[in-house]
Amino acid sequence: MTPLRTPFDNSYSRLPEHFYSRQAPARVPNPRLIRVNAALAEELGVDVEWLASPEGVAVWAGNVVPEGAEPIAQAYAGHQYGGWVPQLGDGRAILLGEVVDAKGRRRDIQLKGSGQTVFSRAGDGKAALGPVLREYLVSEAMTALGVPSTRALAAVTTGEEVYRETPLPGAVFTRVAASHIRVGTFQYFAAREDTEALRTLADHVIARHYPECAQAESPTLALLEAVIAAQADLVARWLALGFIHGVMNTDNVAISGETIDYGPCAFMDNFHPQCVFSAIDRNARYAWGNQPTICQWNLTRFAETLLPLLAEDADAAIALAEGALSGFGGRFQSRYLAGFRAKLGLPGKDGAEFIEATLRTLAEQEVDFTLFFRHLTRIAAGENAEALVALFAKADAAESWLADWRKVADPVGQRDAMRAANPILIPRNHRIEQAIQGALGGDFAPFHRLVDALATPYTENPEYSDLELAPLPHERVRRTFCGT
Ligand code: AMP
Ligand code: MG
């Protein structure tokens, strides 16, 4: 059977040899399918029946390289927690190749966890089951929530153990992305003063992600502006959902504007702007409320890499880069405010003060972020305020907030906007944890149920009402781990 109705067309592996290293995936002893994503396969032109067949599973496990694939590990560098690392690269990921999907979009198909590459350093290049399930769940949930994201095509267990603190079941994750080109990819060449490679990479990215920039007077400047806009929009979306990426290092920022590299990411339960889950983010660098500032910091690192392409004169190049970067704040702020106006049902273009006051109240009152907006949407639909009031530590704080809200909101006129902005379901940390624990014990049912439920996060579905609930005290997850 032909696995791919659309053949591979591997534009990245046609770039110069020093952009990557050719590397076949490692073989694994006993691959078993966890889940495949039939809807995504359909989009990509992957035969849906073949997808879950033993031949398909052998591909998703890395045991068979499909026809037309040209497996490579991509080179990149990056700033990790603010510290410069001149070489990172795909240490536990192998890009099989690219396909052009039914809508004409080029997509990478990558195996994550399929063995060592030249970039693995001391790592084993493998992935453990838990992080694979987490990435599957969260990346698909993000997509269904309407946030640009890499996708999950398949997950398999390998039949071998990987050693972290303890032995864990090994797994391989098949990731689909617009591309895996990162801010760190540009940094890799900039640090080596390889201007020719930077030019080649910028041209590749413009053709692939931002073709309209090719017509601009300065395509490089247009590219910088486009990436700044995409990242500003992305982080505004994250904030509106209470999402904390957890590892916003420059190697984890995709030039395409997709959310990438789901490690110790989390959706917060109770709102707090300084909320952090990642066990290794000791200084709370990547807290919920720091994400816009960090995004701008990352974009500044991106702009620096483009300086040699922006203008021959160094001062002129810096002026252009600074001009573009100065647009970030306004762009982010307008998207952020629009997002929260929709969540709160505020008409018009104002509301900044009320939004900030609301967030202060939510933090003081230790209110569950998602349930707050869920119940507010119900109030807009004519229900009483009891459930919302019950979320607050003090009922009178809730009553006084509601009185203020009624003065500024237009619940009737904005009801549909509120519904579209306020998900009923998010992948709550404790549910992800339960799904992982179930799977580690051999029961994948909670994982499958969670993936199914999160496919329609804005739809009322009584069957999944338990998944809306905040964690009980003993279920609460306070720390998340990279697990690599
Ligand atoms: P991350 O923070 O997960 O995005 O990974 C940072 C860097 O560490 C990347 O270069 C990864 O390829 C590498 N890395 C992470 N886990 C492993 C592993 N198990 N084996 C080899 N390299 C890894
Ligand atoms: Mg990464």
C-alpha cells in the first residue's frame, strides 16, 4: 500500500549540508500503536488505513524509513534561560521530510524520540511515554482551542525502557509542523558569522512562511516585522487561555508562529500572574505574566541575527531592527486587550483598566481562571451568578466585581463573542497527570478520552463535564517536568 498519497518534497534537506546532519532513526524492539490522528492524516494525504497498520506503526516507530523521506537532524543554537548555548540542534528528533498538504501548506513530519544524532551530546535521543502523551494532548488541544501549534500525527510505544530518574517506557511522537525553524536556527548561523547561510535561511523562510515579504522593498525587514506580529499574536492567545509555555528559550520559538516544544507547559487553575509550573524555571523567568516581555526579548535576539542582512551600514541596520521591535508592544497590547474584552463581553475598544482590575481581583480571590470565564459566559446566557460567586474566596468580593462588570459589559450583545473566547475545556494539569499515570499502568482509556474531549473545547458536552472541574486539593499539580 502507498503510505503517502502526496509524495515527500524535502526542501530543507536541499539546503546546504551544514544546515543539518543526515541521520536515520534508531530501530526499536517492539513498537505498538498508542494513537493516530486520522483527521490530520487526511489533511496531509497520508492513507488513513495505512496510518494505523503494522507498516504505518513501523514508520512512526522509526523502524522503516518511508519512500521519499530524507531523515535529517537540524542544527540550531539558542539562549536557554537567558544563557547562550552555541550549539543545540535536534538531539532527540529526526525530520523525515516534508509534504504539501491538501490546502497547499508545506508541513514537516518529524519523529521525536527516535535515537541519538550528532546533536545529542550526553542524551540518549529517546523520549519517555509521559512527555509524549503530554505533547500529544496539549498540542492537539491548543489547535482545537484555535491557537497556532505544531500537531500530533501519531504516538507509539517502543517496547524498550528509557532511563531518567527511573526506568520508564519509551515512546516516539510524530510531530507535524509548518516547519521546525527556530529563532535558534538563525542564531546558529549568526554566531558563526555565516552571512551567506543567514541569507539562504531567510530566503527559505520567506518563501515558505511569509511569501508576501518577498515583494517588500526590504524582504528581510518585512520578515522581521511578520515574525514579530506572529509572536505577539501567539503570546496574546496564550495569555487569554491561561497557558504557560514553561520553556520560552529562543530554541523553542518557531519562526512560523506556531507554539512548539511542549515540555513542562501548563494551563493554570487559579489565576496568578506570577504562576509557574516548570520545576526547572527556578527564577520564574517564564511565568504567565512574563511571557510578553520574554517574547520581546527573544524577538530582539532574532532581530540581531538579521542585522547583516538588513543594511550594509551597522547603525542603519540597528535603526531598522529597533524600529521593527518597537512595534511589538502595541501589537501585543491590542491583541491581548481584544482577547480579554471578548472574554469579559466588553463592547467597544476600551476596557484596559477594567481588565487589569479584574485580573487583580482574580489573583486576590484565588479564582479558577477557566471556570471564571466559563461561568461568566453562562451568566451572559441568562443563568444566575451562584457558580461564579462560589469561585471567589469571599462572596462579597464576587458581588462587588459583578456589579462593576454589569456597568461596563454588554452580556447580551457580546454573548457569542464570549462563547468563542471562553473554552469549556482545557487540558488541566491533573487530568494530563491522570492520563499519564493510567497509561504507565497500562490503561490508555483516560488518555484517549481526554484527547477526544479536547477536540471540541468550546462545545457543551455533559459527557465530559467532570473534565471541566478544578482539581481537588490532593489532585493539584504544582510542578511539571521536562522529562527528557
Ligand atoms: P528542549 O529544552 O526539550 O527543547 O531541548 C533542548 C535541547 O536538548 C535540544 O537540543 C534537544 O534536542 C536536546 N535534548 C533534549 N532531550 C534530549 C535527549 N533525551 N537526548 C538528546 N538530546 C536531548
Ligand atoms: Mg526544544
